[in-house]
Amino acid sequence: MVATFQVLGKFSTLDETNYIGNPHLCGSVINNSCDDHSTISFDKPDSQSGDEETVIDMEIFYWSLGVTYGVTWVAIIVFLCFDSPWRRAWFRLVEAFISCFKCKTNNFINYDKSIQSRKH
């Protein structure tokens, strides 16, 4: 693929030497005609070696993801085993969440009951 670009803004301050090494750019700034590059073929990498690299990369990704989750869970469990202010704060937060959930649920149930009693 050949890419043309417009010379606007900061690009107008650059000269041809800034684009050396990118043969797929064309335009008036780099004195490279876009018509000459209408048929450019890209070398495709060997599919077998690419598949092997992908499998290895995914395997490493899954192992590192598993280890990260494992270490995180162990750290949380160890953190909650010690009697510390952070542990007490965490359990107070969980208790407040459960109480709030129960309150909302009870309000919904009572509201539902009052609507049903009005219908009868």
C-alpha cells in the first residue's frame, strides 16, 4: 500500500530527509511519484513460523495471566488473615454493602406487597 500525505501544520516544517527509510510514502515533498508505486508487493512471512510464534506468545500470555490471578488471590487471602485496620475496614464495607442490599430488597418487597394489596 502506498500512502500519500498532505503537508499541513508541523509536516510543512519537515524536509525530504525526515521520510528516508519509508519507501511506501509518495508525494511532492519527497519527490516520489505515486503512480510509480501502483503495484507494490509485500513479502508475506512464512506462515508456519508465524503460527509457532503466535502459539508461544499466547501460551506465555495465558501462563502469566494465571499466575497473576493466583498471586492476587493469595495476597488478598493473606491480607485478610491478619488483624489489621485495613481488614476491619474491608469487612465493614462488605457489611455495609450487604445491609444496603437487604434494605433495598426489603423496600422493594414491601412496595410490591402494597401494590398487590391495592389491586385486591
